[in-house]
Amino acid sequence: MRRLALAAGTVLVLLAAPACNADDDGQSANVIAPGAPGESSTPATAEEIAALAEEQGHNEADVTYLVMMIEHHSQALEMTDLVPDRYRRDGVERIADRIAAAQEPEISAMESWLEENVFGPARDNPAHQNFCGLEGEGGHHSEGEDVPLCDLEVDHDDMRGMVSDEDMRRLTDAEGDEFDRLFVELMTAHHEGAVAMAVDVLSHGHDQTVMRMANDLIAEQNTEIARMESVLEDED
């Protein structure tokens, strides 16, 4: 089990609408909620403002999904790195190349999202509460830094489809037809696990960018699963 201590924070979205004519008493303008057709606009309630802020933010499910999927993708890349010296079927090499070409930039995109939405805001505002998109206060700080800690335990057992250390050793030691068959077996299960994780975040996450990433992953990896179902038929 690997523990990741993430220096994290979320962006605090402040909702405000400037008034056309400011009041002389200096009170801030109300946030305006548009009315139905034919009705005038009215000040938004505190509940409506909170709901809008929540819709625009991210939550624990978003952050946890990305942290785990980076680890999940990293293992897939470890597996594809084994292919050039061990494969027999050209189709296996082509699949490994596609996986690497897709997942390397996906890791970069997920890391960029975490930097923009988690790490960067925490550095800009060390006292920021609700760090990492998690519920509760960010009361813990990293050693020697005045930055809230977001402690997430990245455990292989929590990530569906992850290949065990023993199976990774088996894959490393295999060659030719044995390697092809084991690679397809393990990578298929790996992809199925990633798809299940993506389906989960679609149900429990908030951030629209994370939702799009998850949707793209589902389509991409289901396509690769279908390819792997037929690749072993190629005996060339």
C-alpha cells in the first residue's frame, strides 16, 4: 500500500453580480436569480447560492478517482513496456502501442487537473478549508510547510483490475505465445477494472472535466477490450 500525502486545496468560487446602481450605504449587491419567462428576477437564496457553488466545484470522488487512475494507468504503462522484447503476435504489439499512446497523455491531463484544482490553490491559500474537495476542515499540515495535507491511501486492493506483484513477475518472465496470452488476460482485467472505476465516478463525482475524462476512458478501454478479445486468433 502506498500512501500519498497530497498538498491540496480547492478553488473557492465567489458568486457575485455587480449592481447597475450601487447603494450609498456600501452594501454588497445581491446575487440575482433569473425568474421564469414573464417573471422578474429575484435575489437568490442562500440555498440556491450554495447549490450553484457545489455544482461548480469538485468533491472527494473526483480527486480520489484521478489519484487512483494515475496509479492504474502507470501500471498499464509498465505492462506495455514489456511488450517489445517478448511479444509474438503483431496485434499484441499494436494494442500495447495504442494503450501507451492513449494513457501517457491521459496521465498528463489528470496531473494537470490536480495541479490546477488541488495543488495550486492550496499553495496560493494555505489556510484554505475544505481542501482537496473533501468534506470537513483541512486541519493537518505537511511537515515544514504551511499547506493543508490531503491524505489519500492508494492501495492496489482498492483499485479494480490491478495486477498483483506475482502476476507482474509471471508476465516479465514470459515470452512468445505465453506472454501474448498472459498480457491479454491481465490487460483485459485491468481495463475492465478501470471502466468500473470510471462508472463509479460518473455516479459520485461533481467536476465536469473529470466526468468527460471518465466518459472518454470508458469508450476507449471498451474498444481495446474488444480488440483484445480477437487478437489471440492471429497466429502470425
